[in-house]
Amino acid sequence: MTIILRVDPTNPDEEALSRAAEVIRGGGLVAFPTETVYGLGANVFDRRALMRVYEVKQRPVDNPLIIHVDSLEMLGEVARDIPEEAFKLASRFWPGPLTLILLKSERVPYEATGGLETVAVRMPAHPVALKLISRAGVPIAAPSANLSGRPSPTRGEHVVRDLYSKVDVIIDAGETLYGVESTIVNILVKPPVLLRPGAYPVEEVERVLGVRIHVPEFARGLSEAESAMAPGTRYRHYAPNTPLILVEAGSYEGEALKRLSMEVARLIGEFKGRRVCVLSSRETSSAYTGLGVEVFVLGSRDNLFEVARSLFNALRWVDDAGCEVAIAEGYPERGLGLTIMNRLRKAASRRIFI
Ligand code: AMP
Ligand code: MG
């Protein structure tokens, strides 16, 4: 049985939170909103609850979870020998969508870390998430609340669709703010390494650290990580069931952008007779009118926050709208553009470079 609790995102009902916190303490699973995407939460110190998270999501057991804390004090329960850089980043970015890789404390079971000696930790900014952790009184391990391989859930209804009847509680607080997962940085190595681009642009993290962060190919969504360094990157992610073609270009300005939309229009012609859907930017969408396709406008190229925010919703829409083929445009790999391209490349079944 799954209990769905609908709460106000900024002023959540106290009784609902207490109920959910009680479920966490009792070893149950609670799906809850964060400012990035919805998470599927379990008490990090409860091995059985952690194993159930993997089972419910059908997640490979070597793909570790992010641990959510409500304070630096609680950070001390899950990590040890915390470097100065972590506090520097925490004071600037927490609560918020930055996840840090740190050495795990003895108390954290290997079930939460995929067998690694390190933990991924962050302090979420969503009032529901923060209050839930505080009331539970324990750090909450929470991967995204989707079935493994599906687009991450940005709305309560996405979680209901994927996990209803499989978890104990779903807290529905509407749409999340960023709509993409946290940025993950490993600061235990020099130079620091970006393991996953996310809701905070990596350039902002670099500015605070005062050093360059290495961006490996897998963080750009170009290759699979071969080592345990970034475990989650080995698996295909975020993919709709519908084949998705991603059209990339060397530049997305002026004439180059026009060429990109012409290439998309040419592809549409290739699939004549099939139901084609296009994930477009506001600037290019008019190029596809009258071509008999469904167009989903992600947002403006001048506001990539908007594009990133609607991306997972669009990937779910592709399946729901009955598209037989989907075509997405690329974005420059700067700021949130890197995050968007990582997700699109992982979702794509085919990439075309013009
Ligand atoms: P999710 O919350 O579903 O987005 O997945 C969490 C991601 O965090 C995983 O896929 C890993 O890539 C990453 N992660 C968690 N723990 C570690 C760790 N100890 N070292 C490196 N990456 C980690
Ligand atoms: Mg996930």
C-alpha cells in the first residue's frame, strides 16, 4: 500500500511530514521532492531499507546513492577527514544542488556506496526535503525516484506512475525547481573531477574553488566511465522508449543555428508517414510548423535554466504523446548547456553531427 501525501512545497503540512519521517525511521521508503528531482528516500543506516531501494527501482547494486543531510553536523555522521574545500563549497552552495564525494564514515553501510570507500553527500534546499531529514533525525539516502533507466521524475505524478504500490509514501509537492539532478564533484583528487554536470554550472563551482575542474568525456555524456570513479555513468539513463535522434552542431549561433533547424527539417522529411516529435528551442520552433510534427518547446536558448527544467518532462512526453521518432536539437556545452547535453546524449539512441 502506498500513501500519497499532497503538501504545499513552501509550507508543508507538519503532520504529513511527521508521518513520513516516522516511515523513514521505521525502515520504510518515502519518495519526496527536492529542488532538483524527486528522490526515493531510506534511512542510510538501515541496510534492509537500502536494499529495498535498489529492488524497487531495479537499480544495479553497484550504482551508489546520494546521501542527503540537513546540517554540517549530520555531514559528520556520514563522512570523515573532510577536506577544507568541502566546507568552502558547502558554505557557498548548501543547501543546494551540489553533491560532494567524501570519504565514508564507518557507520555508512556499503549498501549505500555500491561497495566504495567514498560517499556522495549533499544538503538539499527544498523545504520538504530538509524538514523530512530533520524530523527523521537520520541522513536519508535517496536516488532519483524513477524506475532505473527512465527519465528522472520532476513531478509527483511521475513518481506515482513509476513507483505506486512499490513504496510506502509518496510526498507530492508539485513540480521541482531545477528539474535536473545535482552537480557531482569529486574533490578528493587533484585536480577535482566533475562526475556529473547538474543544476549548478561547473564554472560556478570552479570560481569558488579557485581551480579548474577536470571534465572527463563521460561527464559530457560522450563515453561510459570504465572505472568505479563515477559508477552511475556506466548505465544508459534517462531514455524514453521512443528512439531519440540528437542533432549536434559545432556552433549554435546565427547561420549555424539555421543550418541545425534545416537538418532537423530534413530528418523530419525522412520519416514521412511516421509520427515525429521534435524537442525544440523557442528560437527554432517556427522552422517546424506546417511539417506535420508535434513540437515540444523546451525553452529559450538565452535561458538554459528553462530548457534544463523542462527536459525530463519532455522525455516522458515523447512516450506519452505516442511519438514513433523523436528529434532533439543540441546546445552549446557551456554552463547548464553541459548538463543538458549530458542528459540528451544519454537519452539519445542516435547522434548526428552537422
Ligand atoms: P541518482 O541519485 O539516481 O542521480 O544517482 C546518484 C549518482 O551519484 C550515481 O549514479 C553515481 O554516479 C553518483 N555517486 C554516488 N555515490 C558515489 C561515489 N561514492 N562516488 C562516485 N559517484 C557516486
Ligand atoms: Mg537517477
